[in-house]
Amino acid sequence: MLDMAQVGPEDIVYDLGSGDGRIIIAAAKRHVARAVGVEADPIRVALSRFLIWTMGLSGSAKVVYGNFFHSDISSATVVTLFLTQGTNRRLRSKLQGELRKGTRVVSYSWTFEGWTPTKSDPSSQIYLYIV
């Protein structure tokens, strides 16, 4: 997902529903980007924060506890997500309203109805959209 979005040091990556933090950790570690995860499960937030701390990535990666529908994501240059089709449908207007033109949105497995991916890899089910 990060490779398809061509994430680099100038990027701010938001992972919505960040789970155990693997995407934000990879963004910070391998791509040298700043990364923010938004996660509603407090156990996964704690695990992610622990992993970030043990890897020495606290200066470039963080996890916010909360509902991404109520989080400000306007500073993102890249948004990653692995959500359901219904959640993507509900999230679409938030992304269009908050993200700046040119922001890359990468979805695993599920698409955004009415949007045409700029790039896709059907075998890995990754879809890249540009706002």
C-alpha cells in the first residue's frame, strides 16, 4: 500500500483503523514518513504505542485513540485503510471534505463507489485514489 502510494519523507500518513500499527510503523521506519494511526480499540492502541516506543519511532509515529469519523485528518498527504465497503461509502464524504487536492487514498480489499482508482493491483486488492 505504501509503495503504491509512493510514500516518502515529505509525507504524513494517516492509517484509519490502524489496528496493531503495522502500517504506521512501516511508514515511519521504511519510508521515513511521519505517521498517525487512528484506532478505536484501546488494547490495539496500547500495543501500537508499545511497539512504536520499543522501535524508537516515537518522534515520527503515533496512535490516536478514537473514532476516525471524528478525527481531523486534514494534514494527511496519504490515507491508508482496510475497512468494509459500507464504511468506505460513509467515509467518502469526509475524505472529500477534509483532504487537500492531491492527497493519496489507498484502500485494501474494498473500493470507493463512484471513484475510479488511479492505480490498482487486483491480485493484491490494493486501490489507489487521488483526491
